[in-house]
Amino acid sequence: MATMAAGLVENVWNGPDLLEQVLDSGNVGEGRLLLLEQESERLGQRVVKVPPTSLLQEALLHLSGVRGLLGQRQPVDVQRRLARVGAQLATVVGEILFNSNQFPLARRWYLAAARAAREAEDGYLGDIVLAGAAYLPTYAGEPREVLAHILPRLEQGPSPSPAIAWLWGFAAKAYAALGDQPAFERAIEASRLFLERSSPDTVQPGIFSFLPEKHAFYEARGRVDLRDTEGAAAAAARALATYDLTDTTEPALVRFEHASALAQAGEIEEAYRIAVGAITDPHTFHSVSVVTRAHEFGTLLDPAGQIVPEWREVLAGLSAPDASISALSPVPRT
């Protein structure tokens, strides 16, 4: 009975898409294409506004439809548009899995997204996928791997775009983590210039672009690592002044940079207050990046100080998302 019920649920979810695939066999209608394109863009913006796993089912459903249509080998221009949608949706899934502490799976999805972007002949989207995949070595604490991942593309002398600005931002953070301040300064300035020189209509919210506030966030993180306390605090302030504070992870991460700068300056109580606020903000999703940064912040506190036991209590109630795949089942369990 449970098996039959599970099959029924799966058919309820997938049935309409399967019907549309048959109707679109060999000739996808323009309306269907536009809907898929709009949905992939919407999910790319929505994934930073809600707990990411809440969008996994929807992204996989759309991707299932795109996959079926691609398998029918549509006309060339349609095939490319579908491949682009597939690359975007796979990037959304990679983002969800990264935030959910599923690094090996996220890596596979980013690789698939990169392949689809090449099929679509969309170089900009390929750069976005490359940047998204850079989260994995960044939050695994492997700055040299980050540089190995992105420098070959940057060394090609690409034209300005938000995606290239994002890659330079990742390079800046990696250099800072390695203690190379001159390289950090060059990279963070390159990131700023590439973003300023990008076409304004490409600078948009969501995971398919890169915003000035994110650049300021990356600068703040780099300056914290380099112990440039005043510079970090200033960059964090610029970021928080322009971020949409309803985003689920990055405003919290910026607050940790602010708190870290204060801790480095000896303002421990204020640093603690801001760090606790980052965690307890109702908009904050306790992603692997937020949890990792919370633990890193704790290393800046004096082990003998009065704040440390209180911070340990905060961390005791904070854990990275469940890394088991069962926690991400796309079909409701019965």
C-alpha cells in the first residue's frame, strides 16, 4: 500500500510535465519555452530568499521536463534555449546542495550545469557556474584549490561582466586567506572594476549575477583575514547598508565579518551581540556557510574570557544541515 501511495504521489507531481513533453515532442511551443526560462530565472532569485531546500522539489520537476525535451533533439535554437534553462536549473540545485552540506553532490550538479552551458554556447552562464562551484573549496578551507579553479579563466582576459567580477571576488578572498595582501588588493580592485564596467542590465539580484553589496562583503571577509580591522568594518558597513536584509545567508555572513572586526579590535561584547543577532535573525537560514562562519568567529574570542562560555552555548544549538540525502527527498514520503 505504501509503495502504491508513493507511486501515486510521484505521478501527481510528474504527470502534467510528462503530458506536456509528449505534446511538445520535436517542436516545443514558444509559450512553454518562455515559461521554463521565466521559472529558471525566478528560482535563481528566489533561492536566496527562502530556505533553499524548500525549492529543491520545484527545481527538479522543471529540470525533469527540460531533460525530456532535450532528449528529443529539438531544432538547434530551441535546443540551445533548453540547454540554457537546464544549466540554470542545475545551478540552482547545486546552490541548494551546497547550502545543505552536500558538497560531493553539489559538485556533480555544477559539473552538469557547466556542460549544459557549453551546449547552450552561453559563456556568461558558464562563468556563473564556475563561480558557484567556487563555494565548495572556499568553504572547505582550501584557498589554493579556489585559485586553481578560477585563475585559468581569469588569465584568459575575459570581458567585464558580473560573473567575472564574482570570480575576482573569490580570488581576493582566497589570497587573503593565504595572507597575500598585495594579491588581495589587486583582485578586490579588479572585482570592483569589472562590476562597474558591466552592462547595468546584467547586475541583478540572485545567483545568476553579482551585486556591489556582495563585492563589499567579500572585501570585508578578506580584510578580516588580513586583520585590517578598520577596512573590514567599513566594508561590512557598506554591504549592510545596501543588502536586502531578508536574504537568508549573506546578510548574516556580513554581520559575522562586522563582529569579527570588532573582536579583533577588542570590542568583545559588541562583537558577541552582533554575532548572536546574525544567528537569531528570523530570516537567517543556518546553511553550512553560516554555521562554518559562526565557528570561525569563536576562534577570535579569548578562551579565558567571560563571553566564550555563552558563545559555546549558542554554538551548541547550531549545527550544519543534515548531510544525509534522505533529508533532501524531492517526493513527499508516505
